[in-house]
Amino acid sequence: MDRSNPATNPVDSFKAARGLYIGGTWRAATGGGTIPVLDPATEGVLAEVPDATLEDAAAAVEAADQAAAGWAATPPRRRSEILRRCFELMTARAEELAVLISLENGKALRDARGEVAYAAEFFRWNAEEAVRIRGDLMTAPAGTNRIIVDHQPIGICVLITPWNFPAAMATRKIGPALAAGCTVILKPATETPLTAYAMAALCEEAGVPAGVINVLTTRKPGPVIGAMLADPRVRKLSFTGSTGVGRTLLAEAAKTVISCSMELGGNAPVIVFDDADLDTAIEGVMLAKMRNAGQACTAANRIYVQSAIYDAFAARLTGRMAALAVGPGTAPETECGPMVSAAAVAKIGHLVEDAKARGAKLLCGGQRPDRKGFYYPPTVLSEVPAEAEMIREEIFGPVAALCRFDTDDEAIARANDTEYGLSAYIFTRDIGRGLKVARRIESGMIALNRGLVSDPAAPFGGVKQSGLGREGGTEGIYEFLETKYIAAAL
């Protein structure tokens, strides 16, 4: 793609979708401030988006409130048809959206295409779920009345999404919220706001009424989000991001007892047993580690390999990682794009140096290239000690940390030795062994003999400090519904 040619640049084609999106209109921020959006591959400015104020946040809540009754009363079939149209439009404009994601996020185009397909599925899945919200009817045990259980839209929802999957994290929240009959205010990450605004434009084209979806970007997320959560009309917070920020938001939401769904940090272990098919394990680990260059909460963070196959596994993984093509995300040959920011590169570099200082052996990578852009090379570290910082926290980059183990019990204990519990990966030819280990792993999601766990049809979420609630699956829509019990006389 020629970045200088507007005819091939989706940033230009989505130029109209550049203001705050409030009540179905595009507008500048009240204070007139803007936020630059950087291209991670060049460090240049792609675009400027509005810097929303407290007044803008109040306007978004008002717009969502004005649209709430009408959208809640919209027949489920009509909501379903609109969401299905959102899916169709995303699919039709998939390549344009993928390039836009690659430009502002940096991820390789192949990963961006995968994200668009995944993101669109949340619209299709929730289009189907909109007409399948179930209630219940039974006779009270005493025989005195009927017990009727109904589900109603929870109300206005504040949705906060991260930069690493700017389309998928938005649709994973917008889809079920709209299917349930709720109106929403989306606050995307300032690193990747263009995709969020493009999604709003597509939803408008699909027939989503004015005020049902609102989008704000701001440099002041704390005060802006706090103001919205303090408004009694806001009844739901759905957040994807770090555990630290999640704790702060939970405390803020507690002031007005707002329902919270929190998809927080991860520290995913991989356990490769000595009876694993080595080809399957290598391919699975490459996918689990290098999807979006490791910038995923589900990314393989600690790779435990049984001693009998450790050396062979390390050699093959190193060969695969060292051979990956690094470059701008929009370049067709790129397999590992830049990180999202200079701060992200600095953190990865610190974690690698810390591990080396504690005795880890560098097998490939480990040195930032001398080029423009926020790059860090695919890196493999062997014999990473348990006390290394990267064993305790998310690397969020293209670094594979290999650790040796001997027994099943040792692997399970080390996998569980973390405050997080989002996802985990197990590789073994013995399915019985794999299922037995999976039951003992403290994680909300387990991938057995595969490197991908996410699926719109499955409940996504973690245990321990990795979050509250589930997104996707049949459970996802109920995060945006209130249960109402009616006792009806016989």
C-alpha cells in the first residue's frame, strides 16, 4: 500500500468518521482539543481525533438515554437484522478495515485480516442471540403462585476497549449490548481510535439508530469515565485492559453499584509434555505466542517444556522465530509488525535484559533494530528462571520464555503460580492426560493441542485477577440483561 496515496489509504476514506460520534452526529470536542494518532511503523502522525471533555461525556450519556427506550422496545428480530447487516458490511469492507487496523496498530496485515473476520463474527453471533433470550416459568413449590423469570436490558453501557484488537474488542461488547436492547458509549484506546470510529460509521450505515452507539476519545480517561459512571442512568461497565486499571474502575463503579464485566490481564502458561506431537506443539506455540506479535492478553507468556524434548523444541522454535519477517504491518511479506508504542518496546527490552541478568540464555533476537518505528525482533530465551520478571507479568511482545520441567505436578504447580488465570495451553497426545491437567489448571480458558482459544461462540473470560464475567457464547448477552422475577397469583 502506498501510504502517501489517498486513493489507497483507508484513513482518508474514513475521514468523515473522525469526530466524536454522539447522538448520530460527528462533532469536534467541546474544548477543540485533538489527539494525534501515530503510525507505529514510521512514528509519523496518521490523523488527529477529538479530545473529549466532561461536557462531551455528559452529551454522550444524554444521547444514549434519549435512544434507550426506543431501542429497548425495538423487536428482537429487528435488532437481529441490523446486527446481521453490520456483519455483512464488515465482511464487504474487510480489506479496507484490515489495512486501517494495520496502519494505526502496527500488526501484520495477515493478523489484521484475521481480526476483522473474528470481529465481524460477534455481530453475526449476537444477531442470532438477539432472538433467543430465554425466560422461565414454573409453579412455586408451595403451589400458591407462578414464578416468572424475565430478562430486560440493563440500561446504558460504558464500554472501554484496548488498542491491541481495536475492532474485535469493540464488536465483542457492542454486539451483545445491542442484541440485549442496550445503548452504549464506547471509549476506545487513544492509540487506535480510527478503527472504533470506522466501526461506528459502519453501524450507522447498517441502520443502528442515532444515540444507540456513541464514541468518545479522550486524553483524560479517568475524569471522563468517572463522570459517566457517576451518572445514575449508566448501569453497566464493560472493560478490557490491565488488571491495575480494572481495579481502579471497579472501585469507581462501586460508588454507584454499577454492574461490571472485566476482562483483565493474563499470564498464559503453555505446557508441552514429552508425548506431544512436536509439529503440532511448535505450530500451536507459534500461533499462541506470535498472534499480533505477542500483544494479546491470551498470548503464550511462559512456555514449560518437559525435559525429554526440551532441547529439540527450543531449537525448532528458535529457527521459526528467527526466520519471521519483521517490517511495517501493511507490507505483504511482514509476519511481525512493530509494537504499538515506544513505551511498549522499552518494557519488552527491560524484561529481556532482566531475564538475561538472572541467567536466561538468549537464543535469538533480544536487540532492538536500528530503524525508525517501534520494532522489537522475535526473541527466544531459554532456561528462564522463575524469579525473572517476565515470568510474573505479561511480556506483551514477541518474546518466548522457555522453562524446563520434569513431572506433571511440577508443571501444574508452576502454571498456577500466578495471580492471573485467563488462558492456558496444553500439548499432549494423551487426551485423557490433557483433560486431567486442564481440570487442575486455574484458568478460565484452556486450549488443548491448539494455539487459538478465542471463539465468538464460546465464553471468553478468566478467573482470579484476570477478570469478572464472560464475553461471547450463550453467556455473553446475559452480561447486558437484568433478571426480573414476577410472582403471579394462580
